[in-house]
Amino acid sequence: MEITTGLSRFYSYISTGLSPTAAGVSLPAWIEMLAILICAASGVFSAREKHLDYIGTIASGMMCGLGGGLLRDVIMQVGDVYMMRDPLAIPIVTIACLITFGLPGFIYKSRRLIIILDIFSVGLFSAIGADKAMMYGLGFSASVFLGAVTAVGGGMLRDICMAEIPNIFKSSNYYAVASLAGSAVYYILAVNLHIQKFYALLACVFITLLLRYISVRFDILSQTDVDFVPMISTPLKKAARNVIDAANAPTAINPPSSSTPNKNAEKDH
């Protein structure tokens, strides 16, 4: 009874959503646009590796930069679609993709920096996606899910369009996992602990960067083909064998007691 009550309290604790009229996290527009452009640049790099033309390059950059938010808004089916509402989103991403397409040498010199900033953008989009879900009263699970969709959904769309298994579904260093963790931290801090959303966003970005760095630094990969059956069955078989051996073991015969009189010795006397 106590366990059931505790679980119900925990569930109600993490599933308490904000009202649809709650204010969203406030960020300078240039920070959000910069994050979009960084993600778009990663899409352009992928397009060049596949030798796509400028149309394919723009499409790849558009999906990486704006595809995650598009997926989130389509799944939620409430509110507006960011890339359609903001009049600058599509033109700026298109121009950035064309510049990257036409000046690859200049852009590739900054590729290492862009890769580092890309995971920063993942943390930022995780918080933005979770925050929009919270604004419309969605609970913990939905907010964390939509935060991750916003952050990594664009790359998934790009891989699908290039007829590849999405990288987030392969064994790799933490990327989607880092996004999920960041989204969860953002929700818990903003909703359950009532911390200001800006500081919750900073914590989300920090956790995302930290998990990504640890997984790359120590080469920690998400596991595939996991099978816990041997781990569970081996000790069980060993324990069962010990029980059977103990049951079949012969019973020891007690030797005669030294206090028992020796009848042959009495006859001699």
C-alpha cells in the first residue's frame, strides 16, 4: 500500500504541467537564429559529402536547421509552426546554405568549431522544444520527448531523405541521450523546482554538453544487440545445480561412539 501511494505521488509530481497561458522562455532572437544556422551548416556538410547539388544542399540544411521544430509542431497540432510564422527563418537559412555551398573552403576551416557549437544548439533546442510543450500544458514525458524531437529530429529527417538509417538510431556517442537528459533537467527545474526558465535553460545546455563530452572523451557508445539472458540464466543454473547436488549427496554415517563397551574385550577378562 505504501509503495503504491509513493508511486502515485511521484507520478503526480513529474506529470504536473503548466497552464497553456504560461510564458515561454525568453531568448534573444539572434541566439535562436544562430543555433538554427549552426544546425543548418551540419546539414550542408552532409550534403557535400554525398555530392548533392545546390537544391539538395538547401534541403539538407533546411531539414537540419528547421526540421526538428517542424516535427514538433506537427506532432503537437496546437499553436503555430515556427518556420512558417517567422518571416526570416526560411530566407536566412537558404542564404546561409548557399554561402556554405559556394564557399566550402572558408566554412570547412571552422568545421571543428561548428561541430562543437552543434551540440550547444542541441541543448538549446531541447529546452526550447520542452518549453513549448510545457506552455500547452503537456506533462513530463511529452515535454521531454518533444524537446528531443526538436533537437535531433532535423538530423533524422536528413538521414531518412538520404536513404540512411538515422544516426541517432545507431551505436554512437551520446547525442539523443544527451538531449533527452537535458530536456528532463529543464522540465524538473522549471516546473517542479520553480527555477527561472533562463537558468533552467542554462542547466539543460550544460547537462547536454557534459554528457556529450563524457561519451566522446571516454568513447562511451549506446549499446546494440543487448542480451541479458546469459547474465540472468547463468547464476540461476548454478544455484539450481548446487541445490540438486546437495539433495543427491549421500548421508554421512556416524562412527561408533567411543563410550560403547567392547564386548570382546570383556570376554577376555
